[in-house]
Amino acid sequence: MHAGSNHLITNGTLHEVASFILNTGFNSSDFASEDIALLEVLQPFEFGETTQPAKLPAQDEATPGGSPATVIGWGFVDVI
């Protein structure tokens, strides 16, 4: 996988995937549904201008409707 780039196979840094967990609800015939996975990479990320850790709410922190969010990944984006 690449980090720190908005190009699928160029720029940024390359990280080898050691293991992954697919969402059990993922349906390969409907890529826009339940399309999420957890990846473990072998090489650590070096944070800088183009690569930053995801900013997540604290455990049990309420996230009100209308809160800004960042969508990261490759694929379809549905706006609700």
C-alpha cells in the first residue's frame, strides 16, 4: 500500500501489508457496500507533510450529526 500520495501507485511511501482483516459484511459483487478493512503494515509510517495519523474521537465520545469528517481511501464516496 502507498501512503502520502493521492496517486494509486506513485509517490508517497510504499508499505508491505503483513496481514489484513476484511469486514465480514463485504460483498465483492457490490464494492460500494461495507467496503472497509484493517491493514497491518510491516514498515512503520513516518509522519510528515503528506502523511498524518487519523484523528479519531476519544472512546465513547459523542460525535454530533453534521460534524466534519475526512474520508480516506480508494473507491466510491456516497454523500448522505
